[in-house]
Amino acid sequence: MANKLISEIPLPKSIANVFAARNISTAKDALSLTEFELMELLDVGLTEVRSALSQISEIVAPPYKTALSLMEQRLQNEHLGGHFPTGLKGLDAALRGGIPFGVLTELVGPAGIGKTQFCLKLSLLASLPTNYGGLDGRVIYFDVESKFSSRRLLEIGLRSFPEIFQMKEMAQEMAGRIVVLQPTSLSEFTQSLEQIKVSLLQNQVKMLVIDSMAALVSEEHEQGVRRQQALSWHISFIKSLAEFSRIPVVVTNQVRSQNHDQASQYSFQG
């Protein structure tokens, strides 16, 4: 919001024209100067400067929240006891109820174990109405490896919730709640995170899925410390989003397995 143009802020025309004439084009430009610097630069009085700064600040400042409203929002988001059930009894038991709200959950395993399918199922569940065990909201799905399949998503829906997905309009509505982003680089991913931040904080999104995190830097950075350093800011940022917005955040990662049969050893797959 600091980069919001002065021309988009409803200031009196006379003062807006002076800002434009002095090349003060954004809110950041104006708020970076003191009142007396603006008086000298704009050649206007203190009252006019303070009035303009007040209007600019009111427009660009994020809306405040009281401690009570934050507590009520947290309680509302935790209506399932703080966890979002996955539908896999063994996994839900291991996680003490399902995917927890307000934290980052990492799903790790070798290629082919079903991490992407699990993410598809979670996204579908989160989009469902609350009376079907869903979160009745939008899901943002980062499909880094281009594995997202809308056809597979609808197949899962038809098999698991035929009473909803046999109706074309309902199926379209549920599928339309899942927003898929496909960043091709770490910089694109960073930009996308910044863009969705407002939607997350306004409680419009009920789940965030990133499939997969390591793929963002697999070709840009070598293994080990450099990869961790490249992702450290993003992981910290995602954790803060999860904590503040109180939504489930699921991130997948791959591991190399020496045993090709290892994928079949997980008891909760059934």
C-alpha cells in the first residue's frame, strides 16, 4: 500500500496538483518527508500538509484489529478442535485430529508415494461446505511441478462426495474455489506470496498448499546449505502467514530413498 499513487487518493484537487508538480507520486514519497519538509517543498501551510498526510495515512494504513476480534477469529477458525481432518483415520490419529490450524505442516516422502494426490484431496475437502466437513472457503494451491490435475480432482470428488459432484453446478463451484498458481522460479513465487498476503489476512482463504517447496530452487541452487539459505526467508514468511491467519498450510518435499519399496511401508495409505 505504500506504493499507492497519490493520484488514486481522494485529496483536494489543489493539493493533489501540487504533489504532482513536485514529483511526489506515491504515498511512500509523501510519508517519507517531515511536515516541515513538505511545507517547504509544496509551499503550503502546516494545516494543509497535516490534512493531506492524515488522508494519505488513512488510505494506506492496514485496518486495525482489536485483541477481542483476533481471539474471536482464532476461535472461529479452530471450530474443528484446532485440526482439520484428512479423512485418513490412521494419519488423523497420528496427528491428533488432522492437519493443525495456524502452523506449517510439511509432507515429506519419496517420489510416487502420493503427496500430490493427498494435496488434491485436502484442497477439495477445504473447499466443501462445513456440513460436509469442509472449511467452506477458497484454497490457494502452488503447483510448482505442474502436477495439478483438475480431472483427478473431480474424480476424487465424485468418488468421495457423489451427492455434491454429481450436480454440475455444485462441482463447478467447489472446483472454482481452488486457485492454482504455477510459479516457474523463486522470484515468481516471492511475488505471488506478496500478492496473496492480503487475501490470507482478510480471511478469504481457508488453506494454502505448496507442492513442492524444494522444486523452487532445485535448478537455481545446489543442494545443502545454499538451498536452505535460499528458502529461509520464504519459510519464515509462510509460517507467519499461517500463524496470523490461523489456516492450515501444507508444504510437500521430496526425499531420496534407497529402497524403492519404501513407499508401501506407510500404514495410513489405506
